[in-house]
Amino acid sequence: MGNPADILVIDDTVANLRLLRGVLGHAGYRVRVAPTGEFGLAAARSQRPDLILLDLGLPDSDGMDICRELKRDPELMDVPVLILSAATSVERKVEAFRAGAADYITKPFSPEEVLARMETHLRVRRYQSELERTNERLDKSMIQLSELQRQRDQLVSMLAHDLRSPLMAVRFSLEGLTGLPAAAEESIVLALAATQQATSMINDLLHLRRNEGGFRADRQDTSLSKLVRDTVWMLRPTAPGLELNVQIAADCPTSLSCDKGLIARVLSNLLANSIRHAHSEVSVEVSLRPEGLHFGVGDDGPGVPAGEKDRIFDLYYSGSHRGHGVGLAFCRMAVEAHGGTIQVCDDRAHGGICFTIPVAEPIQEALRA
């Protein structure tokens, strides 16, 4: 049950003090009494009560002034003060609430009414205290979580930096192998492609860590067809047995103003995801739409689960089917750096991710015409 609530009654009427002490004591409260405002303030400051019943007609001071004084004290300001008064005017009640009172009980009062109102305010105060403690625990947990995240990010960055050197060594060693049987040559090509993919993931991660506030797109005119086809060609060794299709609509511009490196890595990441989950086919489709140049990268795999569509682009969220928690986050930041959008394609029969990049105004005007 816990300790009984400590109630301080400040009232100069002996009959009221006896009545309240008896009623509250019988209800299980610990009751202290003070016959003057000065004694009441001293009693409250010596031991903080859980609730104060305050009479306005005190012999040494106005109860309103005592209420204001209690509310100015940082140690007592959140203690509920219930006013007891024979005054029934609206003006007097408003003055009491403006002074900081939590409630106003008119005399003559019913003991049952006083108990009911007290219990309500004590319950509210108890909930407030629990909420404050919960918030303090949450604040402490957030600080600890932020520190853990900082340490994790630092460790990830260190590991990413350290992994690039051995990966480069593996790549150079594989490229130096010659005169091998055809089967071995095929394995070397696959190993080189996997090494390149791992290096790309590391570069994405480091890029994200350096540009958490957002990427800056260094735009230049780039051949659209060459950008798409070169990216697909580089990933063909990682897709044995899969059909890789590229379809660029005839009305698409031949040149695209973009950061070639960023967009190539976006396509590479999306293609790598589709290759990982495809059964037999991966496709890249580019079309011109009113909102811009639309890229769709898809496959005939199981697709993205409905519950993950809004989360797969979050950093470190790998989900149950797609990515390693870095590549798609990189894609979103790179596309947004171009003023574009990226999302799961809902218009595809199977899996797919689409992104759109705004194009030059003359092209958009031609589309609107």
C-alpha cells in the first residue's frame, strides 16, 4: 500500500481542525495541522506535504498570500493546494485559482466531498510523479542510446576504412592470376565482382557517414543510355543464369544532368538487390513522365513485404528480404540530392524499386504540351 499521504491542514478554526484530523486520520492519511499562515509555511518547508488544505480566513495573513508564497517555493510549487473558504463569489474563486490553487471547497463543507476531491488530486499528482520519473528514465536511456549509437557509428567507420585495404589486396591478387582453366577463370570473374560489390558497400557506408546532413549532387551532362548500360554490364558477372533486360523509352532525353557517380551507384545498388532475389529475370526500365525521368529496377522475385515498404530505406534496416541496411539508405540520399523521390514500385508484378529525377524545364514543357 505504501506510506500514507501526508496532509497539512492550515486553518485557525479549532472545530474544523478537529473534524478534518478525525476524518482524514480515519481514512488512513497522516495529518498535520497549523493554526496560522506562518506556522503553515514553516511546517510545509520543514517537511514537504503531499497535499495542503488551506483556509483563506487566517488570523495573521490572507490565505491567498500564503497560497502564492507556496507556489513561489520551488520545493512546494507542485504540491496541490485545496482552498477552504466561506466565500462563494466567482471573483474570489477565480482569484484563488490564479494564485495557484488546485481546487476550491466552500464552507460549510461535507467531509465526504473533501475526501473525494483530495483523493482525485492525490491521484493526479501520483500520476504526474510517475510520469516525471518515467521521463527521467527515458532521458537517461536516450543519452545512453545516443552514446551507444555514436560508438557504433565510430566503430563502423573504422571497420569500413580498415576493410578497404584487404579488399584491394584481394582484388589485385585475383586480377594477377593468368593461365587458368576456363572454370577457374569464371570463378575469378565472380570473385572479382563480389569484391567490387563489397567495396561499393563500404564506399556507400563511408559516404553516408560523411554526409549525414545530405549529399550534394555535382551535376554534369551524362549520356543516359551509356550510364544505364555500363552499370548493367558491370554487374553481369554477378548474375549467372539471369536475364538482364534494359528498356529505355524512345522519348527519353539522350543526356541527363546528374551526378554520374551517385546515380551509377544508385543503379548498381538496386540492381545488386534485384539480382540477389531474382528467379530468372532482372529489368531496368527508363521512361519519361511529367514528374521527371523515371527509373524502375525490378525482378521476378518475391518482392518487398508490405510491412517493410516504409522502412527499407532507413539506415541499418536490412529487413527480411532486401539489402544490408546501407545500400538503400544511400540510394535515398543520393536521389533526394537530385530533388527526386524513391519508393517501392507498387505497379510491378513482382519485386521492384523505382526512383524519379526531375529533368530540365524544356523537357517538362514538351511533356505538358
